[in-house]
Amino acid sequence: MSNMLIVETKVLASFQGARIVRLEIASSEISKKARPGQFILVMVSKEGERIPLTVVDRNEEMGTITLIVQEVGFTTRLLGRLKAGDSLYSIVGPLGHSTDIKNFGTVVLIGGGVGIAEIYPVAKALKEAGNRVISVIGSRTKDLLILEEELKAVSGGLYVLTDDGSYGRKGFTTDVLKDLLRGKDKPEKIDLIYAVGPIPMMKYVSEIVKGSGVRTLVSLNSLMVDGTGMCGGCRVIVGGQTKFTCVDGPEFDAGLIDWDALMKRSRVYARQEEHICKLRT
Ligand code: FAD
Ligand code: FES
Ligand code: MG
């Protein structure tokens, strides 16, 4: 099977034109090397940009990796339109530090939106390492919820939420986190919290855990260009120091991040991206 060939695609979720698509891609080297928490940089076409995507799963025997992509703009929509038999222009990876996997005890994983795909490989590996895994997953609405069964299979406890109450409990993942830390659902002890989702969700997680003494990691979706520490595009302020998400991350201690600076940076190219989308779609 030639590398970068798309072996299979499946639409996992679709709601009012917003889709989340799973792609199985042939990449024998990355399927051998990728570890939970790592990502790749993909170029869909020769003229296009590179975008970072988490390696959600890998099958070393088949020489394939799994990507789960939410269509949010031009490049992710282009990727979502590809079919089995098409090929990507390039893939680089695995990149970034992998998650530290060991037996911590009880770990609470929080996934918001497509962040659910990003916590899945970490949940699976933590479960295999003997941890008690509690997963909290949330989406805007029922039709955008992904990987519920997969996470149930690796979690001792699973909480499902939707913003609009169309499925599971109505509310936000952070409501459950508050209960787990302070309320009626409190487990004996939480040893680690791991959250991936929209920046406002991760920022709120960092506020909720303040003072709890529980180590809390987030995996950041910073803007990336080269992905190798050369351009500075993915810079983030952590504990007052400038770090690059691609080579120093993508995981950082939630309490040390300058969330407002990160939020500002994530919107830096918004006007240009909108312009490209209008021109090309
Ligand atoms: P655009 O219209 O260009 O941008 C939409 C928004 O996406 C922007 O406002 C910005 O916040 C973000 N974005 C745009 N360009 C980039 C870029 N070059 N690098 C990072 N973010 C960008 N998304 C998934 O759906 N699944 C994943 O598994 C996943 N994993 C990621 C892992 C990492 C380490 C990082 C940094 C990001 C990850 N993302 C993931 C986010 C994904 O890279 C962006 O959604 C994508 O780049 C958007 O491109 P676009 O052209 O479709 O949208
Ligand atoms: Fe260029 Fe990280 S993407 S330094
Ligand atoms: Mg783009």
C-alpha cells in the first residue's frame, strides 16, 4: 500500500453542514512510531497549507493511521471531501512530545467537540497502564457527538453532555468536572486531569482546578506553520516564558498558560482564512 493513500473514510457526525470525518491513511513509518498525544502535519494539496492533526489511532500491522477531522475552514473541508483511493500531498510526523503514560491512579479526561478524538488515544493508553479512567465528553448537540462507544470501552465512568440537552446531560463538561472535584459525584481521589477542546473550555478547566492541587494538562490547538520550531507561529506563554507548542508541547500545565494571549493568537489569521474560503469554495 503506498504511503499517503486514503484507505477509508467515514462521516462520523454531521449537523447543519458541520461534519466530522474519520480518515484511515496509509503511512507505515508513522503507524510504527506514533505515540498517544502526538500529531502530524498534513498537506492536502501541493498549493495548500500544512495543518496539524492528532494521530487518533494506528494499526501497525496494516501500516495505517487514523485521523478525525472537524471541518472548520478551507483545508479541513478539502480533506473531508477526499475519498478512499485519493492521496494526500504530504504528511510529516509524528511530531510533538507524547503523553507521559504510567499508572497515576484515577485520571479524569475531558473532551469537548473534536477534542473527544484527541483524548481517545490517551484514554486508551492510560487504561492499558492500569489507571482508573473517567471520561467526560461534550458536544454542541447529539448529532455532533463522536466516539461515545469507543470511550465507554476504555473508561470506568463516562459522562456525556450536550450544550442543548439533546442527548445525555444538558450542560458543559466543566459542570461535571466541578462535581467530580467538589460535588456529589466526587471520586475518592483524582490524580490527574487531562483536557482537550475549545480554548474557552480549557481556560475554564484551568480556573476550576485552581487550588485543588490536582495536576492538570491540556493539549493546545495553537496555529502551526512549519511544526518544527522554526517559525514561531505556535508560540504560547507558559509560566511567563515563551514556548513553542509544536516542539515543547502540545501538552502543557493548564495553570501556567496565558489563556488570553493564546485566544488572541488563534484569531490572528481569521480574516485571511475567511477570504480564502470565499474565494475558493
Ligand atoms: P481555517 O479557516 O484556516 O481556520 C479555522 C480555525 O482553525 C482558526 O481560527 C484557527 O483557530 C485554527 N487553525 C487554522 N490554521 C491552523 C493551523 N495551521 N494550525 C493550527 N490551527 C489552525 N483538528 C481536528 O479536527 N482534529 C484533530 O485531531 C486536530 N488535532 C490538532 C492537533 C494539534 C497539535 C493542533 C495544533 C491542532 C489540531 N487540530 C485538530 C486543529 C486543526 O489543525 C485546525 O482545525 C485546522 O488547521 C483548521 O484549518 P482550516 O484551513 O480548515 O480552517
Ligand atoms: Fe513553527 Fe511551531 S509551528 S515554531
Ligand atoms: Mg486554513
